[in-house]
Amino acid sequence: MSDFRCGRELISAGDFHRLVRYLDEREHMERPYAARALDQLLAFLVALGNSGMLLIPDEDVDTAWRALIVHTELYREFCDKYNGGYIDYHPVPGSQNTATLRKWSTRWDSTAKKYVKLDESYDHSFIAVHEIQQSGFYADLDLWLPGRKPEHYEEAAHQGFEIIEQDRSENC
């Protein structure tokens, strides 16, 4: 898949800039970086609805998620339009029930038709990136996977999560 969409395309330009301004003013996130985090949040939320897995956001994407939730009408409309209903926010994976915790450390194996356990040291950012890309969105690898090298992407592929390296020119 080479034609990736940007998360920012999912809401109006006015709403996008209002949220970026909020992140700048309230969360002290510089506007260019806030725009990247918000773009990735919107793609992440669609991937969350598409994947059938519980995905864990990066810290800055999590901050953008909390900013979107504060804008309750926009958040509710987004969830209804792209996920068929409201997405509950759980800030800490450890606060979930046991069944949910099992899903944090598993992935769906479509060949075996069951969840399989991931390597315990597995980085959940790779899962989020994979699911964002599988949902047709650009994944900002510098934001999600800072300092990772191609050999790390190969490790992710062995776990069933192929990461597609995208040109910076495709950046949203």
C-alpha cells in the first residue's frame, strides 16, 4: 500500500487548528509537533476501531487524545462517524480487567484464527504503527518509533506486524 491518507483529513481544518492551538496553549506542545501528534491521534482512533485489538498510544498521541476528549461534541461526532460509537479512554493499561490485559499482549493470527501471545518484551508502538498503516494512514515513524532502525522493523515483521518505511515527503 503506497497511498496513505493523513489523519488530519478526517476533521475540518478549523477544528484541526483549534485543537493544535489548544495543545500549544494548554499542554505546551509546540504547534508543528502538536499538529503531528493530532494527525497521528486521528489515524490511531480509526485504526483502533478497525483492528479488533486494543492499541496503546504513544505519550504525545495520548496527550492529543485527552485534548480531543475535552472538546466533547467534536470527539463524540468523530467517534460516531469513524468508529460507530464512542471510544472509551483508559489512560493506564494496568487499570483494565484481566481479559483486557490479555489482549494488550496478544495479536490476532488470521491463519490460526486465534489470538497468539506476543513476545513479552514486544514494543506496542510497532503494533500501533502497523495497524495505522493497515487502516490506510500515514504513520509518523519518528514520532512513534524514535531511534528505531530497520532491524527493529524486521523484528516486528517476525511478530506479524510489518512496518512500511515511508518517505518524509509523504509526511502529513
